[in-house]
Amino acid sequence: MKVLKSEGRRFHARLEREAVLSSKVVHPNLIALHDVGRTPDGKRG
């Protein structure tokens, strides 16, 4: 799991772009990305 410590739109946009790109990579030695969102305390991860 990846959780951002920095706040701001730029960092959130970067995490979402990274998640979209990572979800397209399919390889038997990589873990598949299933979801991206916020933790109960409001942090994005």
C-alpha cells in the first residue's frame, strides 16, 4: 500500500495517474492494482 504524506492537488493527481498506469501493467511477477481511494481518516492511498 502507498499512502501520500504530502497534501495538495498536484500530489493527489500524481497518485491517481500512477495508479491508472500501474493498473495497465500485467506481469506474473507483479501484484495487480485493484483500487485507489482514501483511508477512513481522509488520507489518499
